Amino acid sequence: MKKYAHIHEVVSRLTDDGALRTFFTLYLMAESTSERVRLNEQFQVEMSSLPSLEQQLMKAELTRCFLKLPAMAAELAGRAFQPA
């Protein structure tokens, strides 16, 4: 349960988009590389079936998410290396 709580916290900070939250949560909870590949392929298929405008909006949100990652990783590293 602790793993899910940490993933939920990270994903919640990453995006407000429900579809992306679901995808990121499932992806990070996946137990194997093959499961991650399957989830990514399914996501790509579903993305390609969206109307053009929705695809553009989703791609823009994905870009925003990835731009947040370096700062989030640095913060996480800072917390991990702080003395207890």
C-alpha cells in the first residue's frame, strides 16, 4: 500500500488530467517491462483515436508533465539524502 501512496502522490503533483493520472499510475505500478510496453502501446492507440484537437491538448499536457519531472526528481533526491 505504501508504494501506491507514493505513486499517487507523485502522479497527483504531476497532472490534473484524469486519463494521464490513470496511465501514469498503472505504468508505475506495473510489475514488468512487458506490462509497461503493453500499457504504452494501448495508450498510443487510444491517443491516436482521439480527435485532432484532443490529441494536441493531450500532447501539450504530456509535455507539461515531462517538463515538471526534473524539478520533482531533484526534490525527491533532496528528501532521500536528508539525514533522518
